[in-house]
Amino acid sequence: MNKHAVQATGLRVVRGGRTVLDDLTFAMPRGRITGLLGPSGCGKSTLMRALVGAQAKVTGELTVLDRPAGHRDLRSRVGYVTQAPSVYADLTARQNLEYFAAVLGTPARARAAEVARALHDVDLTSHADALTANLSGGQRGRVSLAVALLGDPELLVLDEPTVGLDPVLRRDLWQLFHRLAEERGTTVVVSSHVMDEAERCHRLLLLRDGRLLADDTPDDLRRRTGAATVEDAFLRLVDEAAAASPLPTKATP
């Protein structure tokens, strides 16, 4: 088995004449949490869609769990949570999970236990039979996360899952991500534009304008840049990149 869950070489996405991802080469280790960090519009969501095979016009090489990204064999091995909760508001949390478990092909005899475990993982057991429409935004996000956890996926891709959440819920979710990685060997990919969440990751990919500024651990990134925090390290890398590629000046007549 390859020690990397994801490997990319020369990954590129051009959309509407604009280069969204520009020649990315990286690897994500299995059973670890990799953070995709950078400002809004830097290409994080596009990269995540590429990982799960939902992004058009991807060039270069992208391998996920030893298969080409988007391969049909990955359907039950990859969980994906988008920024907007993708569940049915007119169903209860439990009914949503039962429906998606059936779609995934979970045997009927195992479905109830699988649903119960996913609800427990995201701490929604007490709200299992509430209509999703009546849940808070954070709770609806947890229903989406529970759906992604069905089938015990090997790779979990989470697009800014903590946006808008209170500090307690953010902490609880990060504790869950670490339990999944440490106890089940799940590879977790989390995107964020909040730099303090970088400290919670095992490895970081820092993106800026579709380009990869760094692929490193938080400790090594701080050490390499001489910065006290990952945010300071990111800003130094941005300044270095700008200095290395100055904007062209207009010719004088």
C-alpha cells in the first residue's frame, strides 16, 4: 500500500480563461490531517473538488487511494463535506443518514448500527429525530459530516467545516478529526482560511493565487521561515513570492 493517500504532479485547473490551480505537486500522508490553508479565492475548494472527482478540466496527475481521482471504486472510500450542508431539510437527521446509507449500498441489517455510530461521532444522537430544517446551522453541518462518515471512509475531505461555528463546537470537531486519524487511520483533508487552525494539522499545504507556497509540517514551516506562528510564516512566504515575481512595470513612451 502506498504510504500517501493523495499524490499530485503538475496539477492544473483553468476555468474561464483563468488559471485556478497552477502546476501543483504534493503528497498527503495516510492517516494524518492535512490542512489546505489560504485566503478566500486561492483555489482550496477547486482542489477539493478535484480530489473527489467533481472538478472539470483538470490536467496533470492526481491519484487518490491508489486510483485516479474520481474513479468509481472510490465512491464508498471517500467522504466529502461541502461548505453548504448538502442534506434534505424535510427529513430528520436520522432519515437523512438512512437514505444516504442506502445510496451507498450499506446492507439493511447493518444500516441502523451504521447510522447510530455516525450520529454518535458528531454528537447528534439527542437530535437524531429532529427535522433538519429545525436544526441550527452548526447542527445541519454536523448532519452533513455524519453523512460523510457513513461507511467509515478512508479519506475524508472537508471544505471549511468550522466556518461560523462557536469556539466550543470548533474544538469538538477538531477533536473528532484527530480521533478519526489516530483511532481509525482516516486521512483527513481540511480547508480553512483561519490560520490558527493550521496548528491543529499534521501537515499543511499553503495556497496563494492557485500556487503552492509551502508543503510542510507546522513546526518545520515555522523553523524554516523563522516565524513564531504559521500565520507569520505564511505572510513571509507571500512577501518572498511577491519579491521573486514583481509586477511588470509599464513602459514609458
